[in-house]
Amino acid sequence: MFFGGAKGLNAFYPRQVKDNPIPPPVVITDFKKFNQTLQTDLAPNQAIQLSYQDDFIAFDFSALDFNAPAKNQYAYQLEGVDQDWVNAGTRRYASYTNLAGGDYVFRVKASNNDGVWNEQATTLQIHITPPFWQTWWFIGLIALVVGGGSAGGYWLRIRDIQARNRQLEKRVAQRTHELAVLNAISAVVNRSLDLTAILNAALEQTMSVMKMDIGLAYGLAEPETEPAGEPCLRLLAHRGVSEEYADLVKLRPLRSTLVAQAIETGKPALYLENAYPDPAVKAANDREGIRMAVSLPLLVKGELVGTVTLAARVARPITPEELSLLDAVGQQVAMAVMNARLYEQAEQTAITAERSRLARELHDSVTQLLYSVTLYAEAASELLSTGDTETAAGHLRDLRDTAQEALREMRLLIFELHRPAFGTGGLAAALQARLDAVETRGGIHAELLVEGTEQIARPAQAELYNIAHEALNNVLKHAHASHVKINLRFGEKETVMEICDDGVGFEPAVDGMGGGFGIPGMFERAQKIGGKLQIDSTPGQGTCVRVIAPVNTPEILNRNGSNLPEREKE
């Protein structure tokens, strides 16, 4: 191609124009930290040491090709940060911030004006010293601390569990011991109905349990021996004191004894010093060396039947658990003393047989239940020793339920000691007294609904009461009910009594008579008064006993009082 010009022709030969084939070398011209130059003209593969605090660095670089330097292209990569090459175009610098401690390699390459790249990138070795918390020794130390803390925490947890197990084992052993003591005392004091024998046996057992070396057991003095009608206590048994001392305290006015305070609270009273109100007895206590005493009132329904006083010549603290055990012992002994007194008073009457039966039932039923409680406690203790706390907890719940059943048995037996007489209140009042004394105190919601005016004959009252008594005993012992309701409807011609509960129910026999729970006796009593008895029960849906009795029939009008309750016969 030719072009005319001022000085002649200009010639241009396109075939002679060729691309630049030479890849340009690259140099790193400047290294900056916080925009301050640290070093220029860095040598290839040079090593640079930095601190983790140098959190802003930059690199300047240039391609050594000057044919058309403005067209030179650049790409860079910081190994450890950039996953691939960063295309910078014509930009000749790169910057990085907040680099973590470690080793990095900075690479940069360039192309000439015709796009020919230099694949031999220029490199820099960069080492950034990490902070101390990122060093291997610090991480190892933390791991050691965490591991040691975890191991220590695990060890402390194991110690805590073991301590709790030991505490639980101790509590189970303590409860087992208490129940065994109650069982032993119950068995001993109920072997006899002789008051002196009962108090002697109770004194020996109680002194052994409480580790006391002195014991005095008193009963209420006979009215003719009481001076000026003042209540007195008569010494019936003693241990660990001289005969002179026993003779001095053999008959004491109630107001001048230590038990007077205990009677007010109904609980054992502890005396850690010689505070006896009578100066003569106080001086005798000093001569005997008595340093502490515990007075245990024997009460039955708030009525004092006797006392037991334990003393020691060396004072020691008495734990609340020991006082609680003494209280339970007092209830057992008081019941036995009451039985003995009743036996003595009614030895020549029909009450003798009834009191003996109650004493046997008290011994047999409560002993069996306490024996069951002891077995549960021993099983729980063995399970706890093997670490099976879940099964042990189940046994402890069974233990609690059995103890509550024993308590219900005790309440029922106590009530039977004092069955109500049919006074002006008649059948309704007697049933209400039974519900208040037994069912309500046993945690069962009891209701008595009365319609009409009671005009049924006394023998029929007795038979209806005995039927209700047997039905309520079944509710208490077998139904596991939370609610029981008695409906009494008095009509001109008949009386209807219904006892319904929400307990577990049962499957009545086909003939309706059944073979257990006293049901045959209930049918016989209903037939004696010309009545009809019906039992409706479904497993899981409760039981309803319904009695319909005529107001007046020849069988009732001509009957003597042979079917009255024992209280009525008296």
C-alpha cells in the first residue's frame, strides 16, 4: 500500500506486520504494609515474614514488555486464599486484609500487548506468625484443659452419684431398721394382754433401740389410789435405776412429771438437763447421775393411757428421726396398752372375745404388712448397691403404698375398738361416724346422703349397719377407691341403702352370692331382716351394693337384740 505525502510516497506492507510472540517477564516492584512501602524490587521466590497484626498488605508488579505497555494484562493468586487466578486486567497491584496465621505463596503472571502470557509466574513466600491462641501448643493446652475438665467433671459426677446412692442406701437402711423395730415391738407388745407384761416388753425393746440405760414405764393409777381425785401415774416397769429411786417415783401426780408437756403436743419431749419440777425427784436424778431424758406419752384418740420415760447418764443429741420413731413406737405401745386395759375391764363379759380378736388382727395384719415393707426395703437396698436405681424406686413406691395400707388397717382397727352405739341419731349417725373416723381419715372422699325420716326397727338398723360395715371394709381393703357414697332413703314401707365406690370393681359370681369379700355374710344379714341385696360391679368401673329392707316384718318385730353390734349389747 502506497500513500502520497509532502515528501513523496509512503509505503506500508501489511504482510510484514507480525504479532509479538515473546511473553513478558514479570517483576514485583513494591511490597506495602498499611500502605507503607517496606521493600521494592523483590527477588523471585523471596520469603517475607509478617505478624498476624499486619492485617493489610499490598503488592505492586509490572511486565517488562514496552511495545505497548498499556495493553499488558495481569493475573495473580495467593495460594491459601484464592481458589483460582484473579484476572486483574491492566491493574498492576493486588491487596489482602485480615490474613490468618500460616504460610502463603503469592503468584503473578502477565501477557504482552498481543495476549501472549508468561506461564512462569513470579512468586513470593509469605509466612504470617499466628496469634498465640492459634498456636499448636495453646490448642494442645486448651484440649488438655478441656479433657482434664471433662474427666474431672465425670469423676465428680460419679462421686456425686455414689454419694447419693450411699445416702439413699443409708435412708433405706434407716427406714428398714425403723420398720423392723416397729415390727418387733408390735409383735412383742401384742403377745399378751397383761398390762405389766406389755410395758416391760415395750421398755426393753425401746431402750435397746434408743441406746438408753434407764427406762420407766407408767400406767394410769386406779381412781381409788389417786390422791384427792388428781390424775396420777403408777410405775409398772423400770430398768437401770435403784430400788430406792423406783420406790420414790412409783406413784406420781401427773402435773408434777415431765410427761405433762409431752401430753400437750402429743409428741415425745426431750430434756437435756435435770429440769424435773419436783425437788425431791430432781435431787434423786442427780444421785442417779441422770443427764438427759425423753418422755413418750401413750395416747389413744387423745386419751392418755400411760407413759414411757427413757433416760441416760451421758447426754447425747437425739435426732428428729429418732423422735419420729419413738412417736410411732408410742402409738404401737399405746394401742397394746389400750387393748390390755379393755381386756382387764371386760374379762367377764362378751367384750373379752372381741378385744382378743382385735388384738390378734392388729398383730397379724400389721405384722404382715410391716414384714412386706421390710422385704421391699431390703430389695431396694440390694438394687441400689448394684446401681439399679429405677427398679429400686419402684420398690420404694411399693413400700410407701404398703405402709399406707398398714395405716388404713390401724385406723380401721382403732375404729372397731370404739364402734358407735345407735343413739338418737340412729343408723345415719352411726354410718357418718364410721365414714369420718375411717374413710375420710384414710384419704377417701366419703359422702352420706339421707332422704326421709328414719323409722326402721333397731334390729334392722344393726343388720344394715353390719352390711354397710362389710361393704366399706371391702372398699378400704380391696377396691383402691378414691370416692365412696352412701345413699339412705327411708320410706314408709321400706328402707333402701346403697354403697357405691369408684374402685377397681370385680366380676360377681353367676348366682350373685360370690365366695369372698364377706359377700355371703352380707346376703345372710339381708335375708334375716326380710330384705334383698344386689351387687353390681364391673372390673375397672367400681362397685355398688344395694339393700332393700322392709320397715316392719314379723321377723324383725319378734327378734330380740341378738343381732345388735357389740356396742349395743353393752
